[in-house]
Amino acid sequence: MDKKELKEELSQFIYQNRRKIIGALVGLIIGILILTIGFFKTLLLCLTTLLGYYFGMRWRFEEDLKDFILRIIPERFK
């Protein structure tokens, strides 16, 4: 088996098992974070990351952010 065949088989394996590999990497990163910074800080980090992802997917940045800020700011500051 030469390098080209090995590279082709490896890329095909990664493509077929990409969800498993991503899940394993996420689990590894979370495990390392728990060991280094603690459970509750890791939990807070994961929650804020998911919240940021949610808002990032939901907002059309320029228009929605402008409307959101205008709703927060009272009338006298407009």
C-alpha cells in the first residue's frame, strides 16, 4: 500500500465517521477543561458558547442587532 492509497482510505474513513470523530474530540476537550479549570467553570463556558452560537445563528447581525439595541435603549437616548 503506497502513500496515495493510504491517504485515500484515511480520508474515506474520516468522512464516514466524521460525527464520531467530532464527538470524541468535543468529549476530549471538555474532559481536559474539567480537569484543568473545574466542573462548574467548564459548564459555564459550555453554556455561554452554546448561547453565543444560538444568537449567532438567529440574528442577521446588522439589522437584528440594531433593532435589539433600539429596544433596550430608552426613548430619551435615541
